[in-house]
Amino acid sequence: MSQKKQDLSAHIQESTLLHPAIQAWKIYLRDQGRSHHTLKAFTADLNLLESYLPTDKQIGQISTADLENHLNWMQNERDAPCSAKTLSRRITSLKSFFRWLFEAGVLKSNPADPIVQKPVASRLPHALTQKEYLAALETAKAIRDGAKADIRPLTLLKLVLETGLKKGECLSLMVEHLEIDEPKKAALYVRYSNPRFRYKERRLPLSEEWVAIYTDYAEKYGIQDQVFPWSQRRLEYLLSDIAEAAKMEKNISFDSLRWTSAVIDLVEGKDPDSIRQKLGISKIQWRDVHERLHKIAKEYDYTLPQA
């Protein structure tokens, strides 16, 4: 028996009640570096099971039927039925907890193993249709050239459409991260101060058109250090102003532009791995994102490239 199993079995046994077992699991999760949010959610899920079962129920007496009855109660009999997403997480909590007890040798069998996980079908993320993003660009140009001329919406909109930058990445973008002395070879560098996110760092090409727009913008607003020296809320308003002026039914957000940028690359036949690297996501994340991009392109009537 491993040291970890010995340490756990010395404190938790089949005759242990659920509450102390949950506390031990919480300590284990904390030691594994799980986030405060995860600790809170998973512990709450198991506390709900504890409140459902008899107070003298030992962990070794909990059966698969007990867990199935608990799940049925949460879905159909409780005063506040849980959503499909919450149910899926609670099943994950149950399976993780009892797998931990089983693998540590505390339980001879895993009562949660037969429980079937119920994945939640994620909604498609918001993106702009081809008509909408073209209208957004024209509207942003009109705002730049209008009576109350403001070049900021166009600078921001076109940058995110070209690069797929996240909101935080836009806020962190510095002038020194721009490589625009040769407009035909222009690019920006996404940098992260936290070593944990170094894998997200990347070099993204910029169009000559954006460089020209940025040059006018930087001169008008005296940009020297931070490319967008405005608050997060101000940047959000700049995008919302475009949607309002274009009389769009949907709002324009950083997230919707990021997805739109990736869909445009997809329908233009860009290499899938280059799109993944542009978004700064892992190969595992890309599997889901790639599937979603195809669904967005189909639902929004983008023209997909020939296979």
C-alpha cells in the first residue's frame, strides 16, 4: 500500500461517517492546488448528499442505489430542482469523491462508478454574422469620420477582428509589443508576466490598414506606453457604441469578436493549427473550439472552404 493510501486509511475507514470523509477530501483537494471555487462547489455538492442520507450512514454503507435516489431527488423531488449544468457538476463531484476513497483503499468497491455522467450540451458562443461584422466595420469607420469623430472604436474593433485578442490581452498590450516600423511585416506580441501562462504568448500579424489606423489613433491620443489607456468598461462601451450606431439587435463584445475572428479564418481556409495558435489555446481545448467554429459557420451561413 502506498504512503498516501496508508495516511488516508489511518484516518478514514468504511465505518467513517460522511462529514469527516468530506472534510478529508477537501483537505486533499486543497493540497492538490485546486482553486477556492472548486473546493467550495465540490464540498457543497457532497454536503447536499450528506443532508439527503441518514445521519448515521457510514461511507462503506453508501450504495449505487443511494446515489441514484439522491440524483433523482435533486432533479424531480427537491423544492429547487438543479439545472442540467449543475447536475452534471454534482455527478462529477460524487464520482471524484468516491473514486478517491476507492483508489485509496478505503472502500472495497466504488458505488459511484456505475453512475452515468450527463454531459451538458454547450450553447454556441455569440459571434457576428458576415453581414454584421462587415456592417460593424463600416459603422466604425463612419464614427471615425463623423461629426463627433472618434477613431478609438475602429482601432479596437479591427485589431480584435484581425488578432482574436482577449479583453485582458488588449488591456495589457503595450506600445513596445508592437512591431510596426515596416507596415508590410507588422505584428504584435502577446506577453504574459505570469510564467504559468507563457504558453499563451504568441506573435500575431497585423495588416497595413490597421497600422495606418493605429498611427492616426496614437498621434491623436498621445499613446506612449499602454496601447489602450482606458478602463475595461470604457473599451466595452466603445464596442457597444458600434453596435448601437449600426442598429444591431445583438451587442458586440470582445468574446463575440474573438469567435468571429476565428470563424473568418476558418472560412478563408487558414491552417487549423495556425488558428489555434492565434487564439493561444492548447491542442486539447482546440478540439472543442474547432467543432464549435464549424457549427457557428454553418448556423450563421458563412461559406465554408471546400474540403
